Amino acid sequence: MLRTRVRRHHPFSSAYAAAFRHLPSGDTSALRSAAVDYVDTFVPSTWHTSPIRTILHGALFDATGDPEPTTDAFGKVNGMQILSTPTHVDTVIGHARQCCLTTEIILISTRL
């Protein structure tokens, strides 16, 4: 779990809002159309045949573990995932620390 102690860019602060000024406006019609097309052509079995994996800098981490089921809020299996190795987790934590230079973070790691 990742918890922040200091939030210099809280989502409702003026500093946070200032970071998003002068952005080009999006083509909402094209975005909506693309989203509807994606939903209309989505194959639910994809969640089972292509398990969730960790991606960092656009690259998938090697799949070293066996796929494990994911469940919805009611405990029903709704897909598969491949858990990251401790080395991969450390890599992601290192990336998070490097990206969050202006925020002091506390990392709480629970390893079995």
C-alpha cells in the first residue's frame, strides 16, 4: 500500500488546478465514439486469456508466475492476473520514489 504523508498537489488545491491550465481541448465526440466502439467489440474472455500484468515504461515484466484468478466485489472470478516478483515490486517502488520527488511518501510493504 502506498500512502502519502505530505500532499503538495492535493486534487482540490489551486496548485493542482494550475498544473492543468493551457491544455488543448479534447475531441469529446471522437473519445466517446472510440470508447463505445471499444465496449461494443470487447471480448470478456480477454480478462482470462490475457492476464493482468505489471507494465513499467511501456514494457511488460516477464511473466514468471502462474496466473491467479481475480474476483469482483462478490467473490466471483472475473479474470486472471500474474503477480509480480519481489524484484519487480522493488523496481516499481523505485520508480514511484523517483517520480514523487516533491512528495514525501511512506511505503508500507506486506510480504508473506
